[in-house]
Amino acid sequence: MWWWRKVRYANIPAELRDRFEAYGEDVLAHALAVGGGSPEQGVELMSLIPQKRAEIMAWLMERRDLAERREQRLETWELAILIFVVFGVIADIFLIFKGFGYSN
């Protein structure tokens, strides 16, 4: 729909995307916040953060956009279901009143 979040896709190679997905959003976001990772996180991550900082930021932004759009889609479905339920209840009330002779 027109009001759903537009996803800003990261322009990064598939190999790098696979590496980011192996670590996950939380680990990369934490490593960026800490400033390069810690020795407990691994040597590869410590070297990856300073070299690919812009790509990681773009990938994290893409992941946030995808999550936001998914939430908006779910909210749209919930609203549609709510509207159909309300119409169903109104139709049932109309049928009940008609059955009791309140309507012609």
C-alpha cells in the first residue's frame, strides 16, 4: 500500500550480506555502538567493523525498514479483519431485529 514503509535496500555484495546475516542484526548493532567489537566477539568481527562500517549501517537500515514494513502489513491486516468483524456484527444485529419483527 502507499503508506507502507519504503525499504531502502543496501547496495552490498551477496557475500558480504551473507557475512552480516551470519552475525545478525543485534551483534552488528552492538559492535557498531561499542566501536569495533570486543575480543570476545572474534577477530573477524573486530576487523570487519572498521572496514565495512558504511555497508553495515546500510544493511542495518534495510533490516529495520523490512521489519517496519512487516509490522505495517500486519497492522493493515488487523484493521481489515476488524472492519469485517464490525460489518458482520452490524449485519447480525440487523437480522436479529428483522427476525423479531422490528423492521418491515
